[in-house]
Amino acid sequence: MWHILGAGSLGSLWAVRLARAGVPVQLILRDSTRLAAYQRAGGLTLVERGNARLYPLPAQTAADPTPIQRLLVACKAYDAEAAVAQLAPRLTADAELLLLQNGLGSQDSVAARVPHARCILACSTEGAFRDGDFRVVFAGHGHTWLGDPRDLSAPAWLDDLQRSGIVHDWSLDILSRLWRKLALNCAINPLTVLYDCRNGGLAEHPAEVATLCAELSELLHTCGQPSAASDLHDDVLRVIQATAANYSSMHQDVAQGRRTEIAYLLGHACAAARRHRLVLPHLDTLHARLLNHLQARRLPSH
Ligand code: NAD
Ligand code: KPL
């Protein structure tokens, strides 16, 4: 049984694919009001290639007393720790958590809350968004890397993902993957917010992108992640070109007045630099500009 905490975009996408492959799943919703709304909706709707289909998956709230052995944590990074803490009493002695959060920082906070559980980290390039309550659009096929920095052995349940069509690989260096994605995100997303442009619009700011990549590479080396730094600038330029027509996830969050995951992305990078007494003036200035931008829009800066 997979318990799925957070029936948003990615949680719903995982839940539906697992359930379709015959893997038992149980959604955990925020509270009884959300559970009642879910029951009225009759289940989760997944839209794939323009076709919508309803999946009446079972759901419960954190108050349910049944034990949890395998938990997919599909909340935003800023909600993950509190959401998992609520479930801590239900976790079995051999519990395993799969953490889908973007960026870095939330995974350590979650692990500290449930020290007996195995925490497996994920880094995903899949894309999904909500276009209604309990309705999710599978927007971009991608790849998910999974790994555990404390225990390199792959869990047997990777077969469940295989059967479900969740394209994945077990990574022996998941932290490197997460740092690389964080660096790409720091080089692209904040600038798209500040210039209010699509990713492709950054082609007009080559010097700024290059300077940020140089500082991010220095940070990655200092944090013991040299392979995450390798060819970073070329990769950033490649992503800018390949996703030129898209708005970055942070741009979408700000445009829709949603809280961003800044504390786990650029905020995490700047905090790591400070911890290492590394002076990265352009990254710091970018962070300050982004915080001002968010504050002016009354959006949280953490
Ligand atoms: P989302 O906002 O669509 O879904 C999060 C869900 O968690 C929401 O439904 C929210 O109500 C729920 N939630 C929060 N606290 C809860 C609690 N205490 N109990 C139960 N439910 C709770 O977010 P998302 O887009 O699915 O993103 C989840 C994570 O995955 C983020 O860190 C994001 O950066 C990462 N990610 C998302 C995508 C994507 O395409 N959506 C791709 C890669 C990575
Ligand atoms: O991950 C991204 C995002 O928008 O969050 C990309 C497309 C890589 C841009 O940083």
C-alpha cells in the first residue's frame, strides 16, 4: 500500500499511475473539509493528451489510525515537514518515505522529524498542473531519479514504478542531481520573474546568466558537488533554448499569486554560501531583488 500525502499535481499523477497498474494507493487529504470535497468530486481526474478520466481512489485524512509503511510525500517543500510530522505516530518501524520536493533543505527537515524512517529523495523533470479541484493535467513527460544518500541499496518496490510507467532510475548520487537542478533553477527562474519573461527571454541577458552560472559553479565546488558544477553554463543555455516558450515554475507561481519555494532554491544556495563564508555578490543581489519583488506582491519570502 502506498499512502500519498498531498493530492496536488504530482501526488495525483503518481497516485493515478500506481493505481492503474494495480498497486493499492490511499490518498491523505489535508482535513475533513477537503475529504468531503473530494468525495463530492467522485475521485481524481487526470487529463492526458487532452482526454480526461476520473479515478475514484480511496482517500482519508491524517486522523485515520491505520499504520503507514510507504509514504509518498507530494506536498510543496514548505509544507512537507509539518505534513509528515502529523503522520509520524502512524509510521511503522520499517517505514519508507519518498520525498518529491524540489530544491534542498526540506528533505533534511523531514528526515529529522522521523529519524527511524528511511527517506528516499526524488528529483523529477515531469510536469503536471492543476486545472481544477482534484483535476490534474499531465503536461510534460520526463524522468525521475531516486536515491538515498545514507543507503545506496535500491528498494524492491521500484518494480511498482516500472509497472506504473513512471520512468525512473535509481541514482547513487541523488544529492548531485538535486544540486544540479537547484543550480539550473537559480540561474533561470528568478531572472524570469524579475524580467517577467518566458525562459527564452533570458537569451537577451547573456552576461547576467553567465555571471550567475560562474558563482553557482563556485558554490557547488565549495559544497563538495563538483560533478553538479560540470558544464553548468552550457546546460543552462541548453535549457533556456529547449524551454524557450515556457514560463518557469517560479514565474507561474508569482503570476498566479502563489507562494514560491524560494527558501529551498535561491534561498538555500545563498544560505549555503554564507555557511561556507563564500562571497557570491551576484547571487546575493539576485536573492535580495527577488525578495523585494515578492514582498511588493505580498507573497511570502520563505
Ligand atoms: P501542488 O501544490 O499541486 O500539490 C501539493 C498538495 O499538497 C496540495 O494539494 C496541498 O493541499 C497538499 N498539502 C499540503 N499540506 C498538506 C497536508 N498537511 N496534508 C495533506 N495535503 C497537504 O504541488 P506540486 O506541483 O504537486 O509540487 C509538489 C512538489 O513537487 C514541489 O516541491 C514541486 O516543486 C515538486 N515538483 C513539481 C512538479 C510539477 O510539475 N508539478 C515537477 C517537479 C517537481
Ligand atoms: O525546472 C525548471 C522550472 O521551471 O522550475 C526549469 C524548466 C529547468 C527552469 O529552471
